[in-house]
Amino acid sequence: MSPKVLEVDDLVIWFHSYDALHETRASVHVGKGSQDDHNDAKIWLEPTIEVERAGRTLRNHELKKALKQIKQERDYLLEEWHDYRRKAKG
């Protein structure tokens, strides 16, 4: 299961379970109203915050809003991602 980590208005920030199992860099996905891996944006959290793909569900201003929130919550998101990754790897 891919857990939702934050919600900002109608934006959903979530971890993808595949990423936690197979990638070493922390990342989040951002969707509008729901979680859709094929259409949502993917944002790297480390080493710096960087858009890996903008996706198809967010308008430019929504992506900027998500990036602002991710920057504000980066420490929390990193802590949660690493905790989730440890649990996913069992």
C-alpha cells in the first residue's frame, strides 16, 4: 500500500511503495484529489528537492504550491520516508 503523507487543500502527497523498496533516494508523489502513479508528479527529496516528473494531474501553479509545502515539510517527509522504507523492507 502506498500511504498518503500530507494533504494540502486538494493536493495529496504520498509515498510509492515501489520507490521505498527499490530506490535509495527519498521521493514523494503529488496528485490532485487521489493517488495515481501514472499521472502524478514525482519529487525527489534528496539530495535536494527536485522535480523528477511533473505528471499530468497538476497545473503549474499547483505544482509550485506542492513544492512550497514539500520544502516546508522536508525534514518531516524525509523522516517519514526513511521510517516507511525500513518497515517496507521488513
